[in-house]
Amino acid sequence: MSQYLQAFLIGGTVISLAKYVSQYFGPLYASIIGGFPTGILTSFFLLQTAQKEYFHSYAYHSVVLALTIVCIYLINVNTQLNPFLVSAIGITFWAVVSLIIVRFFLST
């Protein structure tokens, strides 16, 4: 099996499993699956020589992700905004900040 297909199937399985758990056991348990560190799992598909640089960058993106999740939570709890909109804005924010970190701080 292609390494890309294998990685795709594992990632899709994690997301599908979170949806299943949410439906049958509730969102509290689904958050455990959703919080699964797929970024760490990704490292198993990288060349060993790339893992050090990968984890160096991944640490920065994880901090941005944690801050984004806290902001999404606080906005959802304290406002009446559509949670899907808040999540979409959060993902966009995370992506833009992560790209800025790579472009201007990590790649120099």
C-alpha cells in the first residue's frame, strides 16, 4: 500500500472515529479522539532525518493551535456567533499564523 494512501486512511479514520464517538458516546469522549496527536503520528511517515526539523516546527504550530482552540472556546461560550463560523475563522487564523511562522521565523 502506498505510504500516502496509508497516511490518508489513518487520518480519515481518526476523523470518522471522532464523529462516530460523538454520535454514540457524546462530544466529551469525541474530543479525546479529536485531540489525538495526528501530528506525532505523522512523524512515523517521515524520513528519520526530517523528524528533528519537523518536531521543531510542529512545536510552534501546536502552541498556535492551542491558543486558537482556547479562543474558539471562549468565543463560543461568550457569544451567540455561529460555532461553524467561529471554527472556520479559527482554522483560517491558525493557517495564516502558521504560514507566517514558517515563512518569517523558521525558514531563516
